[in-house]
Amino acid sequence: MKLQQLKYLLAIADNGLNITAAADRLYTSQPGVSKQLKLLEEELGLQLFTRKGKSLGSITAAGEQVIARARLIMQEVENIRSLASDYFHEEEGTLSIATTHTQARYVLPDVIKEFRKHYPRVSLNLHQGTSEQIADMVAANEIDFAIATGSRQLFADLLLVPSYRWDRKILVPNDHALTKIGRKLTLQDLSEYPLVTYVFSFGGQSSLKKAFSNEGLEPDVVFTARDADVIKTYVRMGLGVGIVASMAEDCDDKKDLTAIEAEGLFPRSTTWIGFRRDTVMRRYMLDFARLFAPHITASQLEQMRHARTQEEINQLYADAELPIRDGCSDDLPMVDERKVVGA
């Protein structure tokens, strides 16, 4: 039994048992309504209407009871829809996000500041961890959104929305020899110095390590950390040349560090925001996603709310032009208020 069949049944009863009028009321075809009525009667094993040739004559006693209950069911359906709408539009609640240090330290502060302007009554819980730790939090159903880069194999249960792309930057003390090279850096240049970078960058099939390997070079990695601020500390100590995400360039770093562009030296990375397939989206959740990835349109946001497969997400953003996120000079993009789901 389908809700559509009950909807057709009530339309017939409310339109003088005229199937054509019921079909017109429902913006569908008369044969379609007749077919669904027949299927409903066959499933129930009841005759809901008496017939006069091809027309309906009257409602049977059994039909009266079924119609009465169908009205109650459809009323409850409307109540559920109303409840869902109210729930969706609520402006208070809790939003839990798990992400890496780089996102939490360099990207999310401006996003969260803007979000708080719109939703001061929403409590935010921000969890930091490695990709593996974030995946564990997802598995434990502890978070609403996960934000990370790559590592898609760890998040098979999430729907991942591409948010922005980024390159890496080279950090050195202001008087370092690489600041005086007078041309674009090469991997050969970097291979001549000890390197300080992220742990994951040189683990397993790291794209960063592979870039050196493709040039027949072996990088001298002397220190690794998951925290860009820790990497900067050891660069300042003279331990080596730092390689960090472009977003990790802070304006205050210019006092003693020089950031050198590394675009093209390593594969460009894509950061995504992910949520579980069974997540019931609330307006403030979609608006958070919009602030994190302002290129998402209002229409895409609404479709994202109902998406249940990664294929749907992929198709939705197949033609999206992702912004490139930089460091110190990169401000939070202005958001058109018309894109706000609740606007």
C-alpha cells in the first residue's frame, strides 16, 4: 500500500466518485488513477466502490471505513511534514564538527564567527584530530559534519561535498637562501635542504613524497608534525625548510618567516565537508555548509538536503568551480544573503 494510492482514493471520494475529475485535481492521468485504485483494492481484497459499467456507483461499507482511516493517515502525513518543516527551521540546537588542526586553526574561525551572527543560539562543538580519528568519530555517530582533505577511503559512509582547493607553501626564515633565488622554486632546490612537514605527507603513498620520487629525488625529511604551528616553530629554530598547506600562512608569520609559493610543485588538494547519509538536515546545518563553501548555490543546498548517495552529490557539483584557498591575504568570501537557506 502506498500513500499515493490513499491520496488518489480520497481524491475520488472528494470529487463525486468522478475519476477524471480526481485525476485533473491531482494533475495526473485518469488511467493512472484507475490503475492505482485497482491495485489498492486487489491488495486489500476489498471492493471499495460499486461499479456502473466503467463508472463508480457508490462507496461500499468497507470503502467508507477505509476512506475514513485514509483521511487520518493523510492528516498525520501532513502533521509529519509540518513537524519536519518546523524542525528544519529551528534556530537553536547543537552542531558538532570534526576536522583537522589546519582547518580548525586557519579556516574555520572566520566561518564560525559569521555563523554565530546568524545563529547565536546554536551550540558549536569543534573536535580536532587526524583523519583516522575523525573517521572514528563518524563511526561512533558523534558528529554532524566532518571536514578533511583526501582520505576518502576512510569515509565511505559519508556524503562528501567538495569545498575548496589548495596548494602548499614553503616557509623559511626571512634571511634564508631560498628567498634570494630569484626564480620559481623547483623540487631540486627543496631536496638540497632538510625539510619539516606534515606527518601524513610522507606516509605510505603520499602525493608529496611521490612528487619528489617522480623527479628522481629523495627528500631529507628531518621532522614531521600534524600541527602547522609546530612546524613553524621548528622552522624558526633553523631545523629545516617548512612545507605546509597554503591556508597555514598567517599574516603575523611575516615578521620572521617568508612564504614562497609552491603551486605546481605538488598535486593540488581538495578539502571537503561530509555528512552521514541518514542526517536530517536543519537549516543552520545547511547554512554552515554554505559559509564553509560559499560557491554552493541555494538550489544546490536544497538538493543536498535530500541527497542520499555520493553519486547524487557528484552530479550536483560536477560543474562547480571550486575556489582556491590561499593564506594570509585570503579572506572569507562574501556570502550573498539570498543564498542563505532561511532567507
